[in-house]
Amino acid sequence: MTAHGAFHWNELATRDVKKAKDFYKKTLGWSYDDMPMGDMYGTYTIVKSGDQMVAGMFEMKGKDFDGQPEAWLSYIAVDDVDKRLKKVKEAGGKVLREPWDVPNVGRMAMIALPGGAVQGWMVPAPGSM
């Protein structure tokens, strides 16, 4: 399991998954495994460098992404995401999305640092990526 405070996962939110896959395949030699995640999440792409999973990628669709630029998002592992959000607010950060659970992945929340940078904090599920 990823240690508290360490980067755990990175994912690309993009409007054109096919184009992003092509770019990274040509430039970094990445390969991909697509995973259907149901109506709510669509298809999630696992990115591999050789045999190692290194990131994920998904299509930005729906009104939640209106006006949002494509971006890489990093997730940091924490010991208790619910309790840590109080510290985020006390330190001048903002909670952009309250905690939610993704089966077999973990419990996560989206935060913004005082300067505006966005990241995910999560408690990884045992045995997850």
C-alpha cells in the first residue's frame, strides 16, 4: 500500500482519449488496457509502460467538465481522507468535491491548494493500483 503522503496515482482527463493514446504511444511507447466502468464513469484506460501500470486516462464528458481544461491530475495517499479535509480548510485550501468511494480503488476527495492547484487525496483500497 502507498505510504501516507506519497503520490499514489496520476490520471489524464482529456476530451479525446484516442488522440492522447496515440500521442503517448508515439512519444513514450505506452500501451493501454480499457476497462468499462459502467454508465456513471464510462471507459477508464489503464496506461502501461512495459508491464507496469503507470497512470490512468478518461474522457471528460458531461456538464461537470464544462469550461475545464484538459489536465493531468495527481492523487496523494492519505491515512484518512475525511479527517484530513478539516486540515485542508484550516491551511487555507478548499474542498472541491467531498469524499466518495470507488469500489476496489479507494475513498477520495478533490481539493484545491491555497494557490489554486488541484489534486486528489485518497485512501487506496487494499491491493489497488
